Amino acid sequence: MSIQKPTLPKGTRDFGPIQMAKRNYILETIKSTFRLFGYQQLETPSMENLSVLTGKYGDEGDQLLFKVLNSGDFLKKVKGEDLEKGAANVLPKVAEKGLRYDLTVPFARYVVMNRNELTFPFKRFQIQPVWRADRPQRGRYREFYQCDADVVGTDSLICEAEILLMIRRVFAELKLEDYDIKINNRKILTGISEVIGEPGKEGELCVAIDKLDKIGWEKVQEELTQRGFTEDAVKKLEPIIDLSGSNDEKLAFLKGFLSESEEGLKGVAELEEVLKILAEFGEGQEHVDFDVVLARGLSYYTGAIFEVKVNNVSIGSVSGGGRYDNLTGVFGLEGVSGVGFSFGVDRIYDVLEELNLFPEDQTQSTNVMIGYFDEEGRNYGLKILNGLRSAGLSAEIYPDYAKVKKQFNYADKKQVPYVVMIGSEEIAQNKVTLKNLKTGEQEMHSLEEVIGMVKAS
RNA sequence: GUGGUUGUAGCUCAGCUGGUUAGAGCGCUGGUUUGUGGCACCAGAGGUCGUCGGUUCGAACCCGAUCUUCCACCCCA
């Protein structure tokens, strides 16, 4: 029998100890921020029934769902005629479960199933992996983590303002300074499409405008024409594309531009209110940038839209979100509005790595390692080990009888800062030798002294 | 889903127009040093050249398929 090399499925990764330390640094920052703002943690199963997942992400989304083959004889419901009709006909008979595609739909399902137990407004955060059968690329994986925070059951714009505050807090903690929180409002986009004489086409409008950064205004015009926008409409759009100035200046302009659109003015008013609430918090508009052409998640967002971009790095977009009316409508619970956003941990990881912003000592796990020469030393070491741990120091003993060189090598590789060495002399004096691996200094001390010294370092 | 790209030692990569026994650096193991890691020196182990098939007297090298990697598009975090 030939030995086969193990491999990972496409688009998945292992996280080793070093990576986990760094990931936890990011995740702890995010979690503590969510908790600080009153959000409670939720977890849902990796698998959902396909009836919950399908139809929520569009045709393209359905294709990207990982389906789980039924257990046992998964073919028992399939008939010959089903096979002839094609995959779409066979699928529901061989798979009834799928891996979750995002955290929002499972959350909506949870809210509907627990509507009578929940106290609204309900603020929840959720940090779990999601799966997409996408083609992997840099910063795009088939298994990746989302960190969502949503509040449902309120229309209050305080929530929007708090999202801005949470993003700023997380980024400040992570020492990320050069970034912009782009903010816009779906209603403004709707208003613009009305005003330029193409009502109801804001979706297409935004898909095209969204590429502005990438392909430029010229190409966007081409695409708009291709999508059936009139020349007149494209021309009317021009002042929007050129819009610049402070948030307040842009809003002032839009009030005039959108004066014919009730919906558009409502969007402007909402945005103004969010900024006003921010001011009531005693906070400024640092990093907050009203971006009229920001368009994302248009199929579900109905109010505010957020996106966070880190400047001068290869992967810019690290967070996003928005307000949606009627999150739970598809599951039969009407009128539950919510607003939420999500941090992309994997991308934040890459950004921090690129900017070299991870703290130095993230990987250090053990404070002290105990080494020894013989059985007597080992047994004495076990007592010392227990003492160190009781004092709250992370400690370990080298488990095998081995050359001192090997023991020290192990400590060095693991970046353990201190080694306690035990030989006959130490036992006789009821002390231990403490060696600082960074400086190379070593001296005999009592256990209590060692505890004090290591803790002080 | 469309188009392109990559695969040689644990890692990063050499390897000529197809020609004997496939190399380097780092890492690993052992030694110089049986109460001491990093540094230095010495020695050693480790490869079905992604996989399967084809062309050829002969394939890491040419051809096909497949998997994988990365990139662009679509879309998205």
C-alpha cells in the first residue's frame, strides 16, 4: 500500500500556534469591544437546513453554498427521470443540509425561532467560520471567519452612530491609524436614481459606480450606457461623481440635488442625524467619510451602508455593514428592522501583518521550563513545577531524560524566557538555579525568590 | 463559472537545446562540549521531481488529462 500525502481542501488553512496567538489578539479586541457596547454572544450550528439557506443570496449565492450529502443511502429518493432532468432536480433529493454561508441568515432564523423569548432590541455578536464554494484568491478563502454584530428590533440611529464608535475603538486598540469608514445611505442612492430619471435602477447604477476607483469615470459611463442608462441620466450624474469637501458640505449639496426626491432627502436626513448623534456623544467625525458612491449589499440594505478601508495596504476593505428592514421577513416575521456590521478577521490579520503592527510577545506561551539531570532532579522538579503554577506562572517540565543541551534547545526554540535547572547541589540546598535565557545570567535562588523574579520581569 | 499561472528535500529556490548517480541555502539529527541554549566548525539523514497516462533508445525537462497554488474577471469578507 502506498503512503498518501495528506492535503488540505482548496481554500482552507491550518492556523498554527503563532497564527492563533495573532488571531486571538484581534478577536479578543473585537469581542471586548462588542461586549463593551452591550452585545451578547451567539453561536449557531455549522450546518443549516438547505431550506433556510437557499434563495437568500441570489442565484449566484446558491451556487456557492456547500451542500452536505445525506447520510446513509443518499440515492434512495433519486429516480432515473430526476437524473435526466439535471442537477437542480437531484440536489434536493440527495442533500437536505448545507454549511452556513454567512452569519446573518442563521441569525435571522434564530430570531424568528426565539421571538417569544428574546427581549428587543436584541443585540448579538457572533464569531464563527462560514463557507463558500468560491474560487480562492488572495484574501479570499472557502472557509473564513466572520465577526458580526447586529441589533434588531429598533430603528434608532444611535445604533448606526455606535457602529462608528465600535469600529474606531477596535482600530485604535489595534493601533491602526490610516483608515476611512465610508458611510452612505441606500435612500440617497435611490434618490439619485430618481433624480437622474432612472428610478428603480439604483442597483445597476451602483454596480457600475462601485467600479469608479478601479476603472475610472470614462469606463463607468460606458458601462452605464450599456446597462441602458440614457445619455442625459449619465450627464446628470456628473456632479455626484465630482463631489468633494467635508461631510457637511457634501450633505448640503445633496439636499439641493435631491430636492425632488422625498426618499433621497430622507436618506440625507438620516445621515445628518447619525453625525449629530455622534456629536452628542462628544465625538468628532474623525475617520468618518460620507461617500456618495459607496454601494454594497444592495439586495438587502435599506438605510445606512458602511465600509471600512485601510489606506496604503494591498487588501483595503476590512469591515462592512448596513441597515436592513425586515431581516426576518423571509421566515415569516415581519417588521423586524436591524443594523449590523462585520469585521473580516482574515483581512485585518493580513493588514496588521503588512503594517507590522502585531505586538512582539504574542507567541510566548510558557514563562518557565524546568530542566534536570536525573530522576532525583526530575522528582524535585515536579514539586517546583507545582509551586510555579500555583503562583500563576505558566510552567512546564522537560518530560524526558535527555542531555541538558537538548533541554535548553527546546526552551530556546519555544522562546521560553527562563529555565530552572535542578541538580544535586540545588536539592541539597533546597534551592533551584534560575537561568535567564536572554541575558545568559544564572544564579541559585529559593522557589519564592524565583517566583518573585519571574513575575517581576 | 470564464481566462491565465504554479508545482523539484521540512522551507525558499537552482537544475542548460531531453543524456549517467537531481543540487544550494536555511532547517533537522549527531558530534566538537556527560552541569547549560543562541554563535562557530565537522559529519549525517532526507527527493515515487504534484498525480496518472503518452512521445522517445533515454523525460524533472516535450505532449495530454487531472489535482494544487497564485492572478484577472464575475461576485464577495
